[in-house]
Amino acid sequence: MPKKRIVVALGRNAFGETFPEQQKAIKKAAGAIADLVEDNYDIVITHSNGPQVGMLHTAMTEFARLDNHYTVAPMPVCSSLSQGYMGYDLQNILRTELLNRGLYKPVATIITQVKVDPFDEAFANPTKIIGRYMSEEEAEKEKKKGNHVIKEEKGYRRIIASPKPLEIYEIDSINALLAAGQVVIAAGGGGIPVLEQGTVLKGASAVIEKDATSALLAEAVGAQVLLFLTGVEKVSYAYGQANEHPLDTLTVLEAQEYMKDNIFEAGSILPKVEASVKFISGGDDRKAVVTHISKALDAIHGKTGTHFIK
């Protein structure tokens, strides 16, 4: 039977919030992905990097405050650091899981850059809060640098743009590794947002919505399936409200109508619904599924999860 390609998008619950939590959580993710390898899929993995990228940004900022010889690490650098250390844990734990099952399947992490439009309206309307709390004086310094800040109860924090992903620069490398039979980890945290300036790729002070990049990645590798592994077994209609109920299937039209009516949570499920609709609308014989990380194989075989259909 010919292999199918699948993009597996791991949510933040697959990594936890601390180093020990990450090690423990990734073992569960590795088990789910190994099940898909045994089920004859070629796999590309992408993942969330929140709160990890914020932790790195905070740590590097504090380091610069302690020693003024060093400068604060820009957001693209923090994004690349998160891709590296999260990929390191994931590829090693997954390699061990596969070998323990008698499967030899190399796993590689690609530090991935994603093109964004410098004129994307998101740069004028930032929405993503990042990093530590600041005093009013520190916030004023950030404003003078041209950065955006927002006031919360505990203090001030930076807020950055979330532009749309347009192109994945390392896609040829990703496809080459897939063709060589490897499991590929790519575009972690939505990828490093970069602006194309001639032959130079300049990192942007932004974060890309990871689910949107997952759909773009699935398109670019010719995947048949886009699988979101998260903390819930199914997408819920009106989550947390009296009329809440789980959805087994969602057509493109239903999803579009529900989105207009603000049925889905903006900070969690909504981006997955948007990405699923975009992916399955782009071609025939495509499948998008949202489910709990422990239900990956069952969801692929139609036993659970929310399935998006044309």
C-alpha cells in the first residue's frame, strides 16, 4: 500500500511549560506519532512554541539587564532557539520510541524560516503578548524603540504582530528528507517570520500563528492529512456555554457560518478551524482532523475526533 503524507501539528499541551514537563509530555506525543509511522504514514511534525519562546525572550532580556555588554535577543533569535531545543527533545525521544518498536526511521529537525508581507496589516495591529512584565519606565523605553506595549494589572508587556505565512523557505530540504524516508520536524512555533530584502532574509519582530503555517506546510509537502493534536477529543460548538456540544464533522460551509457567528474560541480552537478549512478547500481527497493527542490513530481511522469535509 502506498504511503500517505501527514502533517501532525502538536499543540502546547504536547510540551508542557517547564523542562521536566516537556520531557514527560513529549513521550506521549512520541507514542502517538510512532503509531502513525506503524500505520504507514510519512510524517512532518510541527508544533507550538508557547510559552517556550516567551520564556527564552524573558531569560535573554534579564541576561542583558544583568550585563550591559550584551543586547536583548530579538524575537527571530528567540524563535530559532525554541525550534532548536524543542526539536532536540522531540527528535531524540521519538527516535527512542521508534527503535524500541523495532522501527528504524531517522528523525531530523529543520530550523524553518517563513516569509511574511512587510505590509501585512498585522504589523499595525499587534495582538500577541510576549515576555515579562515591565515597569512604566521600561515600557516607555520600549515605545521609544518603536515597539508596542500593553498595560495589564501586573504591569506592562510587549505586544507583537502575528502576520500571515506566505512561503516556507526550507521546503525543498523538508521534501528531500521526506523522500529519503525520514520523519521531519519543521516550522516550530509557526516558523521564524522573515522579510525578503533582495537576497537577504531579515527576521521580523513577530510570531506567526502556528496553525496557519501548519496548513501552508501541509499544502507544500503534498500531504493528504492535516492532523491537529490538542487537549480536547473534539471541537465543541459554543464551548463553555449552555448549548455546548461536540462536533463529529464540520463542512466548510458550516465552519464558515460558525466562524461568522463567533462560535469558536479565538485563542485556541478558532485558528485550527480556519487552517483546516483552508487546507481541505485547496484540493480534493484531503482530510483535516482535530483530536486529543492520545486519540491520534483512532481519529485517523474515523473513530473519534472532529473531521472537516468539503
